[in-house]
Amino acid sequence: MEDTLFLITARSGSKGVPHKNIKKLFGIPLLGIRGLSALQLTSSENVWLSTDSHEYAEIGRKYGIHIPFLRPDNLASDEATSSDVVLHAMQYASSMGRTYQYIALLEPTSPFVYTEHLCEAIQSLKDNKNADAIVATKTMETSSVFVQPDDQYLTVLAEKLSQQKNIRRQDFRSEITPSGGFYISKWDNFLNNRTFYTEKTLSYKLPEECSLEIDSELQFAWATFLIERDLINKNKIISNENI
């Protein structure tokens, strides 16, 4: 997939879980796991790490990830958006004369996405001429019927449930939400839309065990549990040839 730029984003200023992007699973830092997964699909020069940290950059190089630049300070702040970071990398690629048809954002905090999922998603996007992008999703564990804005009283929830008296939970329509697993767009469409989300964004639903997003210590502990119980197939994420 030489026509796709895989961009791993890993700033060093995480507050919820300090340095979460380099915490290890399988004995490998999270950013390295995402890199090794992408490297099964393309060459090293097409797998980039966008980071503000010299330490993270050295870790990325160890796992064969290309480090074309260090992210500028204004793109490493809490105010910087993922779209800003992606556009910066795309513009840098263009300034270097590199041409791609697709841009794929891979976040280290979603380490359990199998390489086959990436391959299938990109192929789906290639096959659908009308689609702008494709985003990894997961089935919602709780129906939005049972959700309301945070408040002292459950007024909104009470109103919703009063309208659902004769409907069983199993009768609720299945709902999905982004999982964080990957965001892939046709190159020109992202430049025009500056987002992965448009009315023509496809959904790629990941299996439950592959849709974990690690943003807390509890979620990291759950990820470790899944590995210890062999509920994650390491070989579908990391090729031993690349370690």
C-alpha cells in the first residue's frame, strides 16, 4: 500500500496516563505496536510518527517508523486538534514531493487493531468511489436511550424511559460509535474537508476485543488482562519479522 501514508500521532504531554503512548504491551511501546502493524502493509518510508518528543522519536526509529520532523510546539498543546496534526504532516509530505492517495491516522492508544482490519478498511474505501473516508467503529454497550447529560436529577432519562415502557432492551436498535482504531481518508478529500467525518464517511465495525481505547490506567489494566487471557491474537498485529 505505497499509496497510503500511515501517520502515528504521539505527543508527550498526556495528563490522564503520563507517557501513555510509550507504555508497553507485548513488551513493546504502544506507538511501536501501531507502527509494526502498519509496516506489514507498506515500507518504512510510508509509516510516519508525528511527535514533539526526541525520546519518542528514538523509540519510533527503533521499530522502523520514519521520523520526518519533530512536531512544532503549537501542535503539541491541548488546544491542537487531530486534524491540525494530520494536515501538518500532509503538507510536509507535499513539500517533500511525496504523493499519496490516502491518509491513515493511527493512534497508539488503540493497539489491538489487526493488520487485516487496516487492509480491509483501505480496500473498502478504494472500492467505494463515492466515499470520502472510513472510520473504525464499535457497537455501543449502552443504548443512547439510557444516556443523558450529567446533572443532579435524571429528568431527561426519566422522560426517555417513559416513552419506552413497552419496549424490551433487546428490541433497541443497534448503535455504533467511533472506537479510535483508525481514521482513513482519501487524500484530496481530507485536504478539502479537513476532517475524517463527512456524510460520506464509511463505518468499519471492529470486534469488541479489538476496539479498546486506552485513556486510563484501568483501561490499560484491561488491555493487559486481554493479553494474559489470549483474547488478543498478537500475530495479527505484529509480525515477528519486524521485531
